[in-house]
Amino acid sequence: MKKADNSLSRFREILKATTRINEYISVHNWDDFQSNTMLQDAVLFQFSVICDAIQEVDISYLEKYDYPWYLLKTFRQLLRHDNFTIRQIAVWHTIKDNIVDLDRSVKHILTNEF
């Protein structure tokens, strides 16, 4: 598979995962999230998909766009190695504060690059 094809596929995976996260939490508030371990697991799984996919994207695409991609790579390490110490409030704030920007950035890349 060519790098462009692989990156396109990975960006689509990221977009699907951000959509799912938004769907999962659309009818929930913080109290629901913190008390619902199944919801937490579903969201963390989608973040894992995002973090794994970003590792496979050709860096030349990421360098063109102003988004803190390194945060996703760092979060990936946290998910892999420190899963029991993840603070759910931090995950909630990431969803509320950052997932829209990630979604927007990926859509922008898909429009401009592929």
C-alpha cells in the first residue's frame, strides 16, 4: 500500500473514531460519564484507535497542519502503559475541549490532501 493510501485510510479511521466518541457522549454529562464504566471503556477504545492510526500517518501530512499531533502520540503511550491511572476527568475535558478541533483538522486534511 502506498503511503498516501495508508494515510488516507488512517485519517478516515480517526474521523470515524471522533464521530463515535461524539455519538457516545452526545446525550451524557460528566456525572453520567464518570459513573458509567462501559461508556468510559468505549471512549478510551476509540481514543486508542485514534492514537494507533496517527502513528501510521505519513509525517509529511502532519507537518503541514497546525495541530498538536504529539499529544495524540503521548496519549497513546498513556493508554498503553498507564491505563489504570487515567483520570477520567482529563478524558472528559479532552473530549469536550479537543475532539472538535481534531475532527476539524482531519476533515481539512482529507479535503486538501486526498
